[in-house]
Amino acid sequence: MARVALMTDTTSNMPREWAERYGIYIVPVYVTFGDRSYKDYVEMPPEEFYRRLSEAKEMPKTSQPTPADFAEAYQKAKAQGADTVIGVYVTAKASGTCRSAQMAAEMVEDLTVHVVDSATTSLPMAWMLVEAAKVLESGGSVEEALAAIEKVKANNSLIFTVTEVEHLVHSGRTVGADKAAQAAVKVKPIVTLKDGVPQAVATERTQKAALAKVIAMTREALGGRPLKGLGVVNGNIPEKAASFAQEVKAAFGYDGEVTVVDFGPALAVHFGPGLLGIAAYWE
């Protein structure tokens, strides 16, 4: 039976306890302020990032992990007994992370590497890996673990509202951001991922209305199917996120724990502080 290591990048917002519980390797994305780059979370924790962002004179940028970064992670997994790696990474339509991971696979001998484009980011990526880990723990095969990932990939949503439109515009990775920025009055765009591409799909005048829209859109995506996981994503507003989590839990009649995560530095570069929304996956 294959000895499988699971891997992802820091945009998965993987809760530390999940990573430790399932032994998931996390490769950091880079966040750049000026001419200096920092490893997401490792050298640039969220608290430091948001502080630096509030003082920055120009917008920070991000870049994907290098093939050498992935090769190092593969070698570490191999040294710890793995002969196979399953990696789930941020949508390839907004990042070169999958490409770096694939290039690195050709740099390491005697290791089978499966690179999965999640077509999304944040908690849905984390759930893909948790479901794969459960399959492997129960004695399932690599193919069954990959099938579990694909099932979550086909049955999840990530919908959120942003408060600082300039981050969307500067990033250039969200379709429809310019239209929201050019509105005659300040609006709150609602963003989701369609076919792996971040898109501003609606706007509301107030955050209250925007959050109501996020709940309604999540309910529409769910389509009455049983929830398997529910989460709240936020950009450095933990108190609001905790309160919204209770509202979301009640709105969906969910009896499990609502996982609350910060979007983290690499994603906040593109979507800004103050974002708030819902991640979900279902049967």
C-alpha cells in the first residue's frame, strides 16, 4: 500500500489542529512589501501583515512558491517515509502554484506526485484534504483519496463580501472589480469563484445587505443538500466573524461547529482586510 503524504499551500487557511491531526504539509506562498518577500504565515503572520498593510505606502504583492520550495517539501515527505504525495493547491486560474508543484515533481526521484488544482481557495481546499485523509486513515487507496477530493471540489462554495474595493482593483485577479470600483456610490462587492476565477457577482450598498446576500447565495448553492462542513472566512475582523458564525449557524440550522478562519496575508493582499463570508461543502 502506498505511503501517502498530503500537501497544500498557505492559501488553504488550514487550521493548525487539522494540519497536525492529519500530518498535512503546508508550503508557504510569498508576500512582498516593496523589494522584500516573506513566506506567508512563516515569516509574515497575519497580525504583522495587517499592521504592515495599514502603514504601507503601496500595495503588497504575492507570488507562488518556487519549484525549489516544493522540491524541498517533497524531499522532507520522502525522508519521513512517503512514496506518494497528494497536493491540493489554490486555483490555477489565479496563481502559478500548481505549475510550480508540477515542475518540482520532476525534480525528485522515487516519489509519485499528484497535483490537484482545487479551482478555489481557503477552507474548501482544507476540506478536500481532510476528506482525503479520512479515506487514507480507513485504509483507502490513493485513487479513493483523489475521488474524495474531487467530490468536495464538485460540492462546495466560497462566497464573501469585501469592504476595500481598491484591493480587488489593484490585484487584477477578480473579474468585475472595476465595475464595482466605478460605482457612483460606495458599494460592497460580493465575490465568489466561478470555474476557478474570482468574480464580483453582485453589489450591495451596506455590509448588512451584502451578508444577507452571501447567506442567500450559499443557500442557493447548497440546494437543500445536507451540509458536511460550514465555515466563516474573514479579514482581520475576528469579533465580527465570531458573531456572523452564530448567525450563519442559525440560518442553516447547522448542528456542527462553524470553522472560523482568517483569510491570511496572501489572500488579504487581493481581497483586503474587512472581508467576511461563508465557505460550505455538502453531500
